Amino acid sequence: MKDFFEIRWHGRGGQGAKTVALLFADAALATGKYIQAFPEYGPERMGAPVQSFNRLADREITIHSSVENPDVVVVLDQSLMNSIDTTEGLSEGGVIIVNTVKKPSEIRTLCKIRKGIKIFTVDASKISIEEIGSNKPNTPMFGALVKATGILDFDKMIFDTEDKLKKKFKNKPEVVGGNVKSIRRAYQEVISE
């Protein structure tokens, strides 16, 4: 049994995979957990596939490598599933959360995801466009992750995240409000099989 919980984020450059891994890390750290957050880049350009990772534990984490066997995979752009095996290393009972308009059963069939993997979907792009004003699905997917896994207490997470966003965007309350609303909406709107 592993001593830590691992997350692999798949996205495209500019969608915020690195940023959301850091937001998750900050929220987890605020609960007293040990955490790692780090990106892995290919060609560093807008639209190129990128990955980010998190490790979460109740004690110091001494491993410092990429996440090979995640407990959860979060896919910020469904089109990546056409060219990348996003379920690689995901074990029986693992969770995949996909930003899509499709239902989990459709994603299972379309992407040939084996039984034993739990699938959650949410239209994070729509939520981010409506709440933030641009297609940045990272913060809605954060809300979906918390709902799908229960890994963090939602109220504590949203409080900490809002506080961090207020410091970062102190002169842009609309950015803070839009991101917080998008996290809440995705938490409520994520669906499972």
C-alpha cells in the first residue's frame, strides 16, 4: 500500500495545469498535509500537451520523481485522450475526471477505458467561460476533483483558495469571484457513472 496519494493532471499549455496543481498543493498544505506539486513540460508552447503532478501524504514525502501510478487522473482537454493514454498507470479503483460535455459512460466507450476505473465528467470549459470569461478549465476541474475524491474538505479548500486568489489578484475582484464560482459550480455539476 502506498504512503501517499498521487494525482496526474493532463492539459494543454495555457489551460492552467501547472497553476491548478499549485492551487491544490496550497489548499492541501493549509490542512496540515505534506504535498508536492510539479510540472513536466514537452515543447513549452501554447496548446502543447503538458502534465503536472501532485503527491499528498500525512508524513514527509521522500520520493522525488514523476507520478507513474496515479490514484487520480484529471484531464483538462478531452481531445488529449485521442493521442495520449491518459489512463496509463491508473490502477483498479482509480479515478479519471474529464472536462467534456459527454457523460461518463460515453467517455468509457469512446476512449475504451477499462472497467474498474471510476469516471467523472464535467463541462469545465462551459463553466469557466460563463464564470471567468475565458476557457481556463483548471479551477473548475479543481472543484470536480475535490467532489470526486473527497480528498480535501470542500469548505476549507474553498476558503483557502479564495484567500490565496485575493492576495494574488488583489486589484481584480472579478477574477477572484469568477474562479471561486467556477470551483463551486464544478463541485456541484460533476457527474459519475
